[in-house]
Amino acid sequence: MEFKPDKDDIKLFNFLETLSIGIFVLDAKGSPYFANTTAREIIGKGIAENAGTTATSEIFDAYIAYTDQPYPEEKMPLTRALSGETTTVDDMEIRRNGKSIYLEVTGYPVFDSKGTLLYAVAAFIDITSLKETVNRNADYILKLEEYASQLMITEEKLQQSYETTRNILEKSPLGIVLVNEDGSVEYVNQSMLDLGGASREQFKSVNFFKFEKYKEISLDSLIRGVFNGTSFSTDEIEYTSHFANKSSVRKFTGIPFREGNESKALIFVEDRTEQNKARKVLREAKEDWENTFNSIADMITIHDCEFNIAQANAAAREALHLDLSQPGASKCFEHFHGLKEPHKECPGCISLKTRKYSVTEMFEPKLNKFIELRVTPRFNAKNDMTGFIHVVRDITERKKLEQELMHQALYDALTNLPNRILLIDRIQNLYDHRKRRKDLLFAALFIDLDNFKKINDSFGHIVGDELLVSVAKRLSECTRPGDTISRFGGDEFVILLDELDSQDDAIGIAERIRQTLASVFFLKGHELFISASTGIAMADISADSPQDLLRNADIAMYNAKTSGKANYALFDASMHSAVIDSLNMENDLRKAIAKNEITVNYQPIIDIHTKKVAGFEALARWLHPKQGQIAPGIFIPVAEQTGLIDSIGKLVLKDACENIHKLNSQFELDTSLYVSVNLSAKQFNSSLPQIISDVLSKSGLESNNLRLEITESTIMENIFVAASILDELKGIGVQIYLDDFGTGYSSLNYLHKFPVNALKIDPSFTKNIQDDAQAREILLSIQALTNNLEMKMIIEGVEDQSQLTTFKDLNCQYIQGYLFSRPLPTAELFAFMQNSKGFVAQVTDNTA
């Protein structure tokens, strides 16, 4: 039976050919099925030209608007429609005869009653010139009957086309209404019903001219103009539905439609609500991105693969004076490096080659700044590289800070000389260099200023600091350009001497330093003299690392200092052995103190006139479990250097006070015995008076029975501090003996100002007193001095009868020595007193 569509169906079918909207239909397999006249006009080809084509991008031959990039196949509305999705794009560009046509395309699928995909439809509008499109559609409507009379198809295809046409109209996302001249609705599609929220019966029951107006725009007047042959198209307007209180943003398009002698209006309604929202969000996001992009202080430029600068933020445009108005005019290598073509080492070139992110720090001459350049490659959805992004950060201040921190880390803040860290690094470099040059000879000079603490204590640290700066300058005058002068710490300097011919070169520089430092320093109105002790260590087999070399130089310096200061010493292996021995002794001494191996011996002090023991000198003794008896002259200096002298001093003081108190309590003597205790200079400090008071209080010994022996050098080291301490001790009631008198410089000018009760004459002075007339005269002078100052004089080291006779003839009163007794352990001390009853036989037997 021949298919004969009714009047309404023919209208719907013919209607597709009259639309100003392009309609292009694919079947379920993606093959071109139908293209109306508008579609063929816009894309430049119809079904026949697209036969066998399955790629929708080839059908449209489209580009992303305003770019040269082909429109991605996966984003084409027809492609999405074949996947069952409805989508709209408004950025599609078709190029024809040197002109661009811009389309708004909607793709949507058409399904049968079972949900099987039948067709994919693309409806598109030429938005380049809406007016021309409307006029063109009017011409198409006039030719509708002519086209229908020429259409020859079979009943089956006609039926299929009819159903396709109805599905296209009903499924179109555009609302479609056909209005008669009296305002009655002749046809309305489902999309329009959905937009209005009404049924088909409701919609057709209302006169179309009665729909609400939008502000000042009267839709009914616009529609009435269509019947007179005038098309219209509105902007996006906010419209409130007649059937439901629902507001939406819509765009209305009206074109004339004639059926015979009847004029009708074909109205297209597009819901732009969601699209408008999306555009707003996109616009705001774009504005936010641009604001953020331009607010970043770093210079950011976006490049394509041809090194053109496509985008640049405000910081980059200002710094590089960029003008991006002409695409392709700005090349990154021109602006950044001043080159005419890219350099293969350029980070951008490397990024294009490796497709990897990179960070490079460099000095940029054009900007006159240090920069950090971060290059990030850009890729499209197919992982093809499309360019790269430059992020340039000004790190000039950071570099300056790093350099300052590096300088602070490697240089002394006061003298601006290399510090210990940098010195060790340079020594290590020489050792590394020496592996290639076996004949390389270098040395380290370790310099320590003599008595620098006195200058700080006397004149203050400001003068002390200026002195260190002046010393640093003088040291630089003594060295060669390639040498390194370092402030090692405090008042210590180290000079690294490179490229020496022999050790004589190092010795020569050390001598030059000694002479240079001997000249007076004028600082803050003061004339200061300073000397230094210098240790010289050569880089040889005994020093194969920076630490060894510095250790050897330090050891040699201490040898120079102990040999008289203002001198220099060359390191040899025996010095290191001595240090090791000293370290071992220190360890053993610590153990000895912990195990109470330090004991006290007592040597009698004899009054020649009374022939009695006046008192005892307490002497520390150490019986080493392996080495036997160790002389005080060996372990006491070690104890002083390590601070162990405090523990030993307190031990001796406590033991001496307790034992002498027991002797005085046990024996009935005409005069109480006293005990004389030696004090190290290390013990002579402000805490000493309180320590003495505590020991006397706990032991029960009367304060006038305690004598404290100190040396002249201890007092003269700081006479003002010494005077204060001595006054406190005098207040306690103890007596002060000046030990080793006559062995060194005696400041007689200060002697009468201190509360000194006695002078002890050193054995070295009295050893040959009987044969040395000059020594006897000196001794008589000292005796006269003590008499005038009301002091006592004690002669040490009396070992034979002839010496005793001489001292008796010289009318000396107090003596001690091996002639009478060696120092006695505690147990023998009480036996000695028990047997002698306080009398000494040698004195008694030889005074008749």
C-alpha cells in the first residue's frame, strides 16, 4: 500500500528544508543520512560528498574558533550524540572562500521506543550574521513546495523520512512553535512544552499573543511583525513562564512561514539558562585567573613550540617590554637572551627535547638580576607537546643573602679572615692536590697571642677586638699572596703556607711575624705591646689530614709558649708523644682522684732558735699503681691545665687542716703547730676565701694555724684581684706566705702593700750558699727586708750540715729540708711527733 502522509506530516517533513538552522543527520553507524539545505550551504557539501565518511570532524572540516587548531573529534556534537549525549558548542569555525563562519551547534541522539539509537542529529546556526541567515531561511520557505514536488522517494523511505522528521522536531533541544495569524498554536514540540511546564493541550489552548511580556520587549508585537514578513531575533532575556512561575533565560527567533495564502510565524525558543550560568562562571573564572595571573610577582610567559610568546603576565610584560598585539612577533630567545635564534642549551630547547620540567638558576644580563627559571612543558589531550611555560623568579636578594650567609659561615665576623671551616677546606684541597704532586710542600703556623686575657681584663673587649683586627692586618703583611690567614678562634690565628721550598721558608715567616708583632700598637689612646707564640707544622708523613696538621701546629705552639713565649717552635714527633703521655696522665689522674690515690705528706718546718718543729708543709703525693711515685712537678702542671687542681687542692687542704688539728689536740705543745698549704694560681680566685672558711669550720683548726703559700707570679698576674682576695683571707685570720721568692721578678714596690706574713726562699737560691758570698749578701738583704716589713723568712732545701751552719751564722730562724726529714705520710707524721716530742735532733746536736 502506497504511503501517503497527511497534510500535517508533509508540513513537518518540508519544514526541515525551510529551516535557517542547519540539520545534519547520521545513522546509528555514523554514516551521513540527511543534510538540509542550510547544512549543505554552511558546511559546503551534502550527503553525496560525505558518503563513506565516519569522522564528524571531516564532515564539518571545523576549527576551534579564532585558532588554527582542528576541532577535536571527541568534542564534536555529532560524535557525542552517537554516544547518546546531548551537547551544545558555540566555538566552531567553518572557513569558506577565505571567510570564516562561526556556528553554534547542538548535537542530540534520536532513539526508538525501545531505546535503540536510530540517528545522531546536529542542529547548527550561523551566528556570523543572524540577519542574513533569517533572510536565507525566508527564501528557503518560498521554495518549499517546489522542492516537495520534485522529491521522489519510495513509500518506505517516505515513511522513514517522515518519522525521522518528527523525531528531529520532537527531540530538538530548541523549543519550536508554529503560530497562526490569529495567535492560535498550530504546532508545538516537546522541548517547548518542557520549557513552559505545560501539556500540549494546555499550550494549544492559549492564544500565543496572550503570553507575558519581558520588561519593555513585547513578544506579541514582534510576532505580529513576522506575519508581515519581518524576521526577528532577541538577545538573551529573562522570561517567566505563562504556565508556571518559573523564570529562565531564553532567546527567541521568529521567521515568516507561508502555507498557500496563509501567513504563519515559526518561533524558535532556546533555553539559555544553564548556558548563561556556565558562561558567567567561566567568565568569572577567567577574570579570576587573569587577575591572579597578572598579580603574580614572578614573570610568567606561555610559549608555543616555535618559541613564540603567546601570553605573558603583567610582571613579564613590564620587565621585558613585551608587545603581544602581533602574534608570532615575540620570541623568547630574543627577549631573554638577545639571540636571533634559539640556543641548544636554552632551558626551553631542552624542555622541548626532553619533555621534562626543569629548574635553572642563572644570571640574566638583560634584567641585571639572578633568576630562577622554571620551564614546564605543555601537552594536549593526545599527549602532544604544544609548548612550554616560563616562570622567572627574581632571586637576586636571595643570592645576596646566600652569599652573606656563606660569608658568615666561612669568615670571621671581626677580622673578616677565613674561619676554621674554610681553613680546613683549603688544607684539604692542598692534600688532594698533593696526591697529584708528590713534591708539594706546605705548612701551618699556629699563632696564639701571649697574655691576651690581660689586655681584655685591663682595657676592655673593645680594645681587645681592635687589637685582634690590627694583628690580622700585620699578619697579612708577613705572608705571601697565595697564603691563607685564618682566625681560628679567640686570640688564635692559623696561617696556611702553600708552595714552600723547604721548612726554612716557614721558619722565616714565623720570625717575620715575631718581629712585626713586637712593634707597639696604638689603640684607643693606649700604647700596647703584644707577643705571640707560634707553632710550625709541616705537611709530612706525621700529618696526612687537615686535623693532623693543625694538631701538630697546636702542639708546637704550646711548646713555644712553655719555653718562654714570644717564640716559635717546629713540630717534631716527640712533642706528640709528650701530648699523648700528658693525656694518659690526665686520665690516670682522674682515676686516682676518684680512687683516693692522691695522698698528703708533711715536711717539718724548724725554728732554729727553739730547736722545735714550728709547723709542716703539706705536699700532695701520687703513688701510681704501675709507674710508682710520680713527682708533683709532673702531675701538678697536668692538674692545673685540666682543672683537676681544684679537686686535689681541696683534698690537700682538708687533709692538712684535719691532721694538724689532731696533732695540736693530741700533743701538749708550748706553741700550736701550723700547716702550710700550697695554692695553684688556678685556685686563687674569688671563691677561695669561702672554701677556706668552710674547711676551717669543719676541721676545727684555728685560722691562725693555717698558712697559704702562693707565688709572686700569681699575685702579679692581676694585682687588683689578688689584693682583694688577700684582704679577705687576712680577715679570716690565715697567714700568707710568698713561695719561691728569689726565683724570678720580684715586685718589691707592691710587696709592702699586700698582707704577706713570710717569704719562702727557693732551694735553687740557697743550694751553694756556703760557697757563694754574693748569695749570702742577697740573703742578708732579704732578711733585712723581712725584718723591716715584720715578715718571717723560711729557708727551703736544707740538705746538709754545712748549709745549716751557714744559715745559723746568718741568723736565719726557720728552715726545712731533707737534713731534718723527708715529707712524711700521715701515719709516720704522728710517729714522728711522738718520738721527737717536737724537738729536732740535728738542730740540738749541732748547736753546742
